[in-house]
Amino acid sequence: MASAALSETCHPAQPLMVWLRLGHVVSVGASMELDTHSSALACLGVGVDEPFTVRPDGYPDITARSFLFRARERHKVVRSAGRLLFCYFDPTSARMTRSLGGMRRNVFGFGIDHHREAELIELCNHPRLDVDRVLELASVPGITVRDQRIALAANIIRADPASRYRAAQLAAEVGLSQAYFLRLFAEQTGTSFRRYVQWARMLRAAHGYLSGHDATRCAIDAGFSTPSHYTDVFHRMFGFTPTHLARMDARLHIDDRYDRSTTTPVTIRSQ
């Protein structure tokens, strides 16, 4: 199932490229032509080659070069030609507010025309996509954990995401009250404790693909109770399923560390 990595390029001839990290996802490629759906993550969409048209549930179509998809709002991309850049990010932090502040216009309550859209488009036409710069321009900062107690808790989760973690247990282990631990954890990691565990499990499942394991083993090894549980959580987060990604022959670049100097690529293919 895994194969050697292609260049991290946005060239139209390349398959869908996906960069999966703790707290956010970046993808570049053709539209997946999904049905009307919603996801648990907010998403900035940018038409790399030309504008695209979105049909928010209950509203007229909106055509724009960039569009901020709000978490848990049903929508469908009804027309897109060329490549689309999507930056998914967790809405449980200030990231959503910062990205919303970067939209220059409001149509029916939806933000369009990101003020850095031209720079984002230019990045996608470089031979190698600078994902960190994309996230910076999209107002999605990388994770910076300054408190060593939170860093320790985060390391424990990432080292063994399949464990059944309880906030009270980890708070006591790092010497904090549960209430302060949860608040500080969200501030430092950019997401809630519960969502961080889900992200860690998603990354572990993706690493399972790199090892050539089937979907069932990947799901169980990552801590999901069943493969269907994994699929349900994946769908709630992103609005599509792992199977849908497999049909696209997506090139998935996994990075579950704070050091962004390297990533581990793997191709997700249908079974």
C-alpha cells in the first residue's frame, strides 16, 4: 500500500496531496466532488487555478476564489475546475477567529476573499509546497507548547494514543488540577484534550498504512473500538471517509512531531 514519495508538488498532473498534522490538515488537488456534508473542522478553501462555487445548505450559490467553510455547517462544492487548496483546522481555539478576520468580504454570513489568497495561490504553483508558510498565511499557526507539564502530557498521548486516557489521570501525573490542566492544555496545543487524543489516533492510524497494515488493524492499533468507529470519527472531522481518500490515490504526508523539518509520506490506496 505504501510507495516511495513523489515530490511535494501542486502540479495538476499529480494526485491529491494531503499533509496531516496534529490539529490541522492541508490538501491540494482536484475537488473530491462530495455530496452535501458538514465536518467538525473549519476549513479555508482556495481555488488555485480559478474561482469555485459553494452551495451552503439553505443559501444561494456563492462563487469565490477563497471561502471559509465553518465547522458543522452543511455545504457542497458544486462547481470547481482545476486545483483546490484546503486548510482544515480545529475550531476549538482562536484559529477560527483569526482566519475569519482574514476574510475581506461577507456574503450571507460566510467569509470570502481571504486577504492573503494571492500569496496562497502563488505558493501552490511552486515545485514544492511550503506547508508551514501556507498555514502561516491562512492564519493557522503551528503548535507551540511552552509549559513542560503540558508537553509531557502531550508526549504521553502521542506515544500511546490507543490508551484510554482520562484528563484527571494525566493532570495528576503532571502535577496540575484537572480544571487548570484542561484550560492550559487547550491554550498550549490549540485544541481540546479530547480532540487532541483523536488527532493522535488519526496520525497513528495513518502510520499504520505506511507499515502496510489493513484498515481494520490500523483502526484498532490506533485506539478506535472498531473500524466503523474510526470511519465515523474521520468523517465527522473531515466530511469524507478514508475510503473516499483511497479512491483518490491521495499522497498523505504525516507529521506528528513539533519539529517540522521532515515528514513521512505514504500513499493511501483502496484495498
